[in-house]
Amino acid sequence: MTTVGSEFVCTSITSGGDGADTSANVQAYLPENTHIKFFNSQRGYVRCGLTSTTCKTDYLVLSNVTTPSGTISKRASFVVEDGRPGIQQV
């Protein structure tokens, strides 16, 4: 299969409780869906940085959103490079 594009998707920062890093259901279907490179359902957002040759994406997640004491951390980072199809985890 030829890669023609990359898509970055995340949860919204405030929907449906604190979320979770993963689940048994997700772990069961990931091996059959090799196009999915990363899964996390914690609440947060995606930060993108663009240059003329790269797109770097950081997944930032909150420890919790149901209390005011939540902290933010970088869960994963990926880069898409000019001339190299697909995403690479960094």
C-alpha cells in the first residue's frame, strides 16, 4: 500500500471525563490496523510546528480534567519529512 498522506487526530480537551492511555478493546484491533501509528484517549491537544521541510506534531495530554489539579505533559511526538512518505515517531 502506498502512503499518500498523514492525518493527526486527537481527543478534545474537555470531552467525557479524564480518558485513558489505552484500553483492551483498542489493543485488540491495533495489530490488524497497521496504518494507526499511535493511540491515546487522554484529554489534550495536538501542537504542530511547520518548517519548509518538516511537520512536527506533539501530543500533549492532561493527567485529568475532572479536577483543577491536572497537569499537562508531552505523550508522543511525530514528524513528517519532505520527500519521505508517512510519519516517524521521534
